[in-house]
Amino acid sequence: NGDKSCVFMNETNEFLNAVASTYQSVTKADHFWIKVSADIFIPQHYSMSSPRVVIHFNHGKNGTYKYRNKWLTHDALKMNTWNRIDYLYLTPEVRSANDTFSVYLWHPDKEKVFIDNFTVSVLTPKQQ
């Protein structure tokens, strides 16, 4: 975290997009796991909610499903230091292999937080 290349998030920079892809481009298996990791720096006198990890699938124009909006409670975060978050998401039974999924961080609050090492990994089952 000493490389000064982290990004900040607040109400004017509230989305940090990671992945948007189709199910079939990841696997032909009937499921996979998405792992989201990030380091989040919360300033000393921060009083808003933490950034949220958002993952969902999309079927057609208005068909969002298995929407997950996960954030950490204040008692799970240490102030004025870097916090490592890891979140696992099991994909649903997709309606179509063409369905897309999106992974991003969302932080709509006006107070700044800082994000570093934001990664998304896909864990697929072994093919038989």
C-alpha cells in the first residue's frame, strides 16, 4: 500500500467497476464462485457507511436477479488504517448462458474512502 496508486470513492466517484461479462464466457459448468477482494482505508473521523460490494446477474433489459449488496458494518472496520475485505458469491442457476453479470464497488456517501488492490477472481468447478 505504499505505492500511492490507490483510488478514492465518494458521491462524485461512487462506482468502481470491475467486471461485466457473460456466464458462458467464464464456464460451461452449472455454477462458479466470484471472489472479490479489496483494501479499504477508512479515515479517522469517518461517519458514513462503508463501500458496498455489488454483484448481480442480468437477463434481458430489466431482468436483474441474485442482486447482492454487501457492506461492512463500522464495528468490522478499523479507522485510520487499511482493512482487507474478501467476499464470496455463488452464482445462481442462470436463466440463459448469455446472461451477463456485473461486479463493482459502490460508495454513494460524500465522505472519501480509499481503495487499493481491488481484484475479482473466478473459481470454477473442475470439469469431469
